[in-house]
Amino acid sequence: MTHRSRLFVLMAALLLSASRPSAHDLWIEASAFRPDPGRVVGLHLLVGQDFLGDPIPRDPALIEQFVAVTPDTTVPVVGQDGADPAGLVRQTAPALVVIAYRSRSTAITLPPDKFNQYLRDEGLDDVAQFRAAHRQNDAPARELFARCAKALLQTGQPSTSQSDRQVGMTLELIAGRNPYTLRAGDGLSVQLLFEHTPLKGALVIALNRQHPNTRVAVRTNADGRVLLPLADPGEWLIKAVHMIAAPKESGAEWQSYWASLTFELGDGPRGTAGAASR
């Protein structure tokens, strides 16, 4: 990307964040979602909206968990403090690699208009109803928020026997199938867990990088599952937010958890690698 292109992206991100008052997503962007075995992959932590974001450097004070998981191993994601990419990973054998990043909680106070809009955008109807019932719509909100981001990387030939897996995050999205065995037009079942238990009635949103304004939004069933139609090839971001009352000793009213899941969908026949690694 040229300097002019990077400047344009940064300006667009600033304009977007100014025009939309809700809080920002965090997701993992891999330098290659389908790397050849043995290739070093950079893992960028991006914060933004509508799949347009700015990288944030690695901050050890925020990291609760940052690991790469395969059926055989769980290893820490290494990286240089203060650097972007925030992590580096290298997988030598064919596998579906689960990258998991979980942050510690951060405190923020939002003015009432921004907080109320954020509740609407993320489908947090129960919190919105509570605030309305307790005449808090004109009051600012003190919140703690934590990030629970995952990315799926495919090395070698994808297989239906390879699968996403639970890695123990507070709020976690789990793909029901290996997305690298799918193609554009297929559906993907995703389960949302809160504290290891299926979360019912939560809004799950899926965005494609090429068409971020065309969102798929579905609420989870009693098993915490949704079926998401993936109409287009390319990178996908699946996200969900859950909010509960914050501990009284925290000084905040609300605690939110932000889950995300990123991967790349091919446009070729099932079982092929599809688009080439970047």
C-alpha cells in the first residue's frame, strides 16, 4: 500500500468513527490467512468499524491471553512490545490454526447519546430497556470492556476433519465447520458461548471486507447458534457483544465483552485453497 493510500484509509477511518457514535470493534488481521507451511505470519490487532480499522501496537499490560492453538499444541504468540504487528506465528505442519487474543478490561465513560446508540447498534436491547425503565437514558455510562478476538489460519490443504475449537475466552465465537472447506454462497454455523455456556438471544453480525455495508445479522437460538450465509469470497469478520452489570467494587455500571472471529473464504471448489495467500 502506498503512503497516499495509507493516508486515505486513515482519513476515512477518522471520518467514519466521527460519523458513527458507537464503540469500536477489535479484530485480528493476518498478513496471510492461508500461509504456506513454515511461513511467518504477522498478526495485526485492528480497531475500527465496518471492517475499516487502524492497527494498535502490542501492549503487554492489556494482554490476558495471546496464543496459537492446534489439535496438538498451544503456544504463546510472540511479539515485540509496542510493535505492529502485535504478534508473529509460524506453523510448519498442515493445520487449522486458531489464534486467540483476550484483553484485560479497560474503563471508559460514554456520554448518554453515544452509549444509547452503541446499545442499538450492537443489539443490546435488554440493557437499553433497563436504562429506559430506570430513567437513565440521559445519564452517562461508566463501562468496563474486554476484547475476545479469534482468527482462523489455514496451512496446507484444508480438511473437513479440521475444526475451530473452544479456547476458554469469556465470550467466544466458534465456527461449526472449517470455513476453508467452504465457498462463497455456503452457510456457516457459528456458536456463541459466554463463560463456556451457550448464549441465547445475542445479536451476531457478519461482514465481508469487500461489502462491509451489507451485513448479515442474526440472533442466537437456545443453543447459542446462528447460521450465517456467506455470500461473497474474501475476508470475513463475525462479531458479537454481550453486556452485564459490572461488579460493584469496579466503580462501573456495566461490563461488556466483545467477541470477533476472522477468516478468509475462497471462491473456488470445495476443498481447494481458493485465493492465493498474500
